[in-house]
Amino acid sequence: MRHAERVADVRSHADKLDVLFIGDSITGGWLNIGKAVWEKEFVPLHAVNIGIAGSQTSHILWQFENGAIDGIRPRVAVLMIGVNNVVASPSQSAQDIARGISAIVARLREKLPNTQILLLGTFPKDRAPNTPDRRKIRELNSSIANLNDGKWIRFLDIGGQFLDKDGNLNADVSPDGVHLTEAGYQKWAKAIIVKL
């Protein structure tokens, strides 16, 4: 149902869709918790969001094969994915997840050859800086940084924007150690707006 809603949104904006956001519930949160920031910063850029809660890398590929990016020519696609692979599929290594993200990027390049990709590092999770999941995300981001080609694919790790000086992910930015507050969305917008 959510996929059908996202496809309908994409199609209704196809003639003026310049920025496409792709991801999971953190990306999808622009449409509720981050809505005020979204409307101020991204609606004027003709942005559309196809983020769906619970998405892992395989789900993004499924979206692509089922109409989510058909008939559009965005100037830039903003991709942030991976935390659900870490949480829901703990047997996946950082390299396994990186391969999934690489597959998403390759499919985007194939289906949208004139679209630049702003590949964001997977955002940090957990309150404390040295949990196993936090270390896995750092390893993942180190790997996907290599996808940056300086032209069509730009990698940007903004995870540090959400952390305090000791590397903690505090409640003012994330209520649960994964998702963002409105203040978190403000930080996200500020970190990427100049890159779009």
C-alpha cells in the first residue's frame, strides 16, 4: 500500500520532480516528524520522497522494479539506507550491506543515467559510540565511500552532525537511537541543502 502511494506521488510530480529521496523510515519521516522542515527546504526544490518504513536494501531494489522510478528524470537522487539491514538482519556483515547499496546505486545509474546520486552514509544508531552496531555502520560507510566517482555519485557522511562531542546520539536528535526528531531533520537539511 505504501509503495503504491509513493508511486502515485512520483507520477503526479513526474513533470517537475528534481530531487528524489530514497530510503527507509528515517527518510520517510520527512513526511511527518520532519514535515515542517521538508516543506520549507525541499518542496521548493520539487522534491519527492519514496522512503518506506522497514526497508532494507532488497526492498529498495524491489521498489525500483515495481515502478517507483519509472518515467522520471530527477536532477539528483538522495539515498540513505542500511540501518534496517543492521537491525533486522544481524547476520549480514557490513560488506553484505555494502553490496546491497552498491546494487541500488548501479540500478539507479542504469535506470536514471542523467541523475546525480547523493549517497549518504548510513546514519548512526544507538546512544553510545562504540556499540557493535555503531561499529558495523562505520565499517559500512567506509566501504560505500568508495562508490564516490566525483561526478555522478557523491558520497557524504553526515552522521557526525547528529552526535555530541563524545559521539553520543542524544534524545534531542533521536528519540529512540535510530529515528530523528524535528531537530534531527533540521540538521539533516542543513547538511545537504548546499549539495543539491
